[in-house]
Amino acid sequence: MPNDIRRSQEKFDWLGHGFYVWENNQKRAMQWAKDKQKRGAIDKPAVVGVIFQLDLCFDLTDASYIEFLPKFYESMIQDLAIANKAIPKNKNHEKDKHQDLLIRELDCAVFEYMHQKIKEQIESNFNSRGGSELKSFDTIRGVFTEGGPVYDGAAIQSRTHIQICIRNLNCIKGFFHPRELTKFN
């Protein structure tokens, strides 16, 4: 059902919690689905196309957004220290021979912390001033390199992709069955 959209809320979600899509990468999406099938998480791998808009996007291909993240990281570290809680860590998956830190607990925690602090500031602005110029991010977009070099000495990784986390599900306009990919000779 198009209105029954499940958001991922795993503690290792790379870009925080939300609905994840690959940007223009049907083949990589199918690889991911087949990997899930091998782990017994799904019966039949499939890819669904998504029509969406980014709206207010925290775009990790833009340096100004990347510069924004360390401030939230430092603040989160201070809050965790005060609460006497451990700092989450990104970890390697036991079956990942390339050691790509696929279990992104730290990154997820920083994004979730950022969203929470922005939400708190918006609520504070509304309570004190009746409004806020600050807005929550609808989406997060990031480039990920993983999978090992495509050939000896390459810096290009075999599973590089752009992933988008849609936090505001109203950004999703529709779904479709993708047409079969054209094969290269």
C-alpha cells in the first residue's frame, strides 16, 4: 500500500532514522535486497521505484552541511558525558572483508541528536516568540564508498552509491515498478 510506509529505526542507520532510497542506482538497490535475502531477512529480493522531492535537505555533498555536523557531535559527546553514557561507535560487520564500518551507530546517533536538538529549538522558539525561522530537515543525502576497489590500486569502490534518508514521508509522491535496466555490452 502506498500509504503504508515503514521508516527504518535501526541504531545503525547511516543517515539516521527514515525511509531509505538509492539515488539513480537500481542495480545497487537489488544487490542490497539480494544480500538481505542471503541473510534470511527477506524471501524475494525486489526493487521499487520512488518518486520524491528532497525539500529541505541536509546534503552531505555540500561542504556547508558537512561543517555543521561536528558541532552536534561535540554537543552530543558533552551530553553523553554528563549522563554518564557511552559514546556510540561505528563498527565493522563481521562478514565485511573490506572493513567499511557498515554498522554506523555513531553516525546514526549524531544525526538523531541533531534532529532532536533542532526540534527542541523550534519548540522553544514557538513557546517564547510564537514562531521559528528554523526548520526540520526533510531529507538527508550522502555519498557512501564501500565494497573494496574495483581494480588493483583503484580508489573507486565497487559499491559506491548515493543514499537518501527521507525523514518527512510527505516528500514521497509515489511508487512505481522500475523498467528493466539496459545491459551494457
